[in-house]
Amino acid sequence: MSVPRYVSVIGASRATPELAAKAEELGELLAERGCIVVCGGRSGVMEAVARGVKKKGGVSIGILPEADRRRAAPDLTYTVCSAMGHARNLSVVASGDVVIAVGGAWGTLSEIGLARSLGRPVILLDTWEVTPPEGGELDGVRRARTPAEAVELALA
């Protein structure tokens, strides 16, 4: 019996239709590969990735910032009420073997920093340029052009 790969998906809580479509496709592809998807459990990218996972019969876990699961994305398989607000971001990224960022803002950037401080690889999909001041690449951070490429990088 193989151990499933846990993939944390982070990103924009207010996703454009194009970004939501990419997140949903990402969820479908991860589910097809047998991954367990962990996310923040709310709207935007989180809701879209959970929808994609559900379409393909996969498993998604949402780690909510509050103690009330009524605001959880409807397609999640499981929800965890953290009652920790933004501090739950650490639990989201620590739960994945790898992290995929889809779009995002300051909260996503904080999750990328937390993921790297834990040694988790990060894949950026439609996420702003994150490069060190001297140029080059950030250690452990890769960029994907498509959801399929993000999945391949995450599972490599």
C-alpha cells in the first residue's frame, strides 16, 4: 500500500474566473493522482480546488481560520476548525509535503515564507514574481505555467 502525497494549495481568497478555473483543474489533476489536498477551506482558490478534487472523487481537507465550519467551502471532504485566524496558515503549509500557490496576496506570501522555513518545496502558478534581490531563483521555489506542470513538479 502506497502512502498518499499531501499537497497544500494556497492562494487568492478572491479569485478571478480564470484563476478559479486553474485551481479547479489543479484539484482534478491532484485527485486523479491520488493526492490528499489541504487548503485554507474558504473561498476563491480554496473553494475551486476543493470543487475539482470532489469532481474526481478525491479527498480535500480545509483548515479553517475560525471555530465555525458554516463558512467552509461546500465541496471539502473534511474541515478542521482551528480558531486561530491567520495563524492557521502554518498548519495549512505544514500539512503538505509540497505547497502549490495559485495567485494570491499577502496571506499567500506569508504562507510561502512559512512553507520554505519548514523546508517544504513551493510551486508558483500564476503567482507574482518572487526572486531574491540579487536575481536568480529562490531555493526550493519553482514556477509552473499550467496546472498540469504544477502537478508534475509537485510529484517529481
